[in-house]
Amino acid sequence: MKTFLLLFLVGSLSSLAYFNLSKLNGQSASLFTQLSQEQTGLDFNNKIDINNHINIYPYQYKFNGGGVGLGDFNNDGLIDIFLCGNLVNNRLYLNEGNFVFENITEKAGLETGGKWS
């Protein structure tokens, strides 16, 4: 169940939303709770500035986005997150439990210097 919640969180970093059941036994029930960047430690925006040189025509695949890798990278039993950026640095976040993550990109030597991933 935690894996499913984590997948949902990662898949919707740019716009986390509440999913509500319309009515469940006459009561509204919230399935997910939005967590802030300050609560989770996740801070990633795969921002692409469009200009005359970087746009959809010569770089159509650049706008498909980067990638998301989920796995237990440090073998502690918790799902960690690796995010690829197009024109921004990749990020590796270690899961500290309770949806709190630590950015260890620099410690892991994964800085990309803004190169496309």
C-alpha cells in the first residue's frame, strides 16, 4: 500500500490533488492528503524555458519530460526516489520514513550540471 501511495505522490509532484469519493455512507471521505514540500523534503521542478532556440520544433522529445525511478537504493527497506531533469539537475531522494525524504544528490555524485537526462 505504501508503494502505491508513493507512486501516486511522485507521479503528481507538480500538482498534488485531493481525491474525494462523492459520498460513502452519507459521508465524504478523502483518500489522499496533500503534503507540502516542507513536510516531505521533495523539491523538484523539471522546468523548461521555451525560447527561439529551445522549443517544440527542433527538440520535440525534450518536452516528453524526464524520468522517475523508484527503488530501495540503499537497501533500508524504504522506497527511494530518483528524478531526471531535462535542463535541471537530477535528484536522488532517500526515504527516511513517514513520507520524509533527504536530497543526497551531491553526496551520491549525481550532479548533472543542467545537462539533459
